[in-house]
Amino acid sequence: MDTRNRAGGAAPDRVDIDASVQRVDAACRELVLRVLVTPRGTLAEADGFSPARTLTMQNSSSIRRDLTFPAHSRIATVDVPVTLTSGSITDYPFDA
């Protein structure tokens, strides 16, 4: 089942972030997100796929690193490993 969650507003100058779970490894306590960052409005170049200036997405410590996208360079999807910090392996895949 696909689930889509939306946070934030619809301001013309914003950054849209689409993330989908690619893989879950409960034994290693890790999941992998595929992330696509899309700048909008004045934050984007005319093509809509490149940031007008360098864009940094700050992340929590469970993601291990921030993502930086250079100005004027097309943004591609990024696979991001995320550490699972709580729960038991026996919860998966039945946790909510």
C-alpha cells in the first residue's frame, strides 16, 4: 500500500521533498529512503530541476549526514540510509 503524507504549505517559494522507503533491514536496524528534492519559485532555476543557489537539507542524527545540492546543477534522487533507533525486530513488519 502506498501512503503519501504532506507537511507544510503551498507557498510559491519552497522546497518539495519526496521520500519513499526502498528497503528495510530490521536485523541491521536500518532503512533506506530514496529522496528527491525539488526547489520551487525563486529557489529554482528556470528548468525547475536545479536550485538557483546551493541548497542544504539538514537532517537528524539518525540519517547520519546533511544533503547538499550545488547551485545550477540538476538534482537527482539520493538514497539515504536511516538508522532505526527503537523497537524490536519482532515488531517488523507489524509495527505502525
